Amino acid sequence: MTININLDIRAGASNGHDGFTNTPTNDGKTYCYKWTGGTDGKGNVTEHLSSGAETIMITSVADRRFVMIGTEMSPGNTQFTLTKTSSYQATITDIDNVKEDDYFKLQFQNTIPGHNNSTFWCDPRVKNDD
């Protein structure tokens, strides 16, 4: 089974009422992002051990100036393989045979001239539960 997650990004801070999460950039600015999909509608994924191996497809639906430049799983991860598949997509493969709670992070860069190639991280949770 495939679980889909979408990510939207904005250059600038959230107004606090739009469901976006603020994140700092490497050059001192504030951008914001919003996850949708997953198993909770907010980009988080919880899977039950009895469900077997899963694939999680992550897609950036943001303006194409925001390109993915890095991925990272939380330390201690044994269940999840995170792979960047393009500048706008990544997949997580979950072997789903041990209870585990992890976070993954995607790093993006604003490629529009005048934005100093600002970079920032976005991070939801992925979890195997019993």
C-alpha cells in the first residue's frame, strides 16, 4: 500500500491561523510549511505492525523555486529508508516489523535570485504502532 503526503511551502511567516508551521532559514528569515495527507491529514504517518511493509510518497506541491536538497531520518532509525527521488519528491520505505517512532526531515532551498539560496528544514513524524 502507498500512503501519500504533500508539502506546501511559503516564503514568509505563517499568520498563525492558516495551518502553516514557521521554520527558520539559514540566513535568518522565516518561511512556513504545511503538510497534508498521511494517516492523520497533517503529514504524519502511523502504521500498525500487522499491516506489513509500506511505501510513503512525499511530494512538494509548493512553488517550483523550492527544491529539495537534503533528507534525514532521526537517529536510531531501523525501520525506515528515506530516498530523495527528485527535486520535488521523496519516498520512505517502511519494513514495518518493529514498533518504532521516528521523524524525517526534508531540506529545501529557495532558488529565486535575491533570496540568498535560503535553506530550511520541514519535519513530520512516521511511526510503527501495535
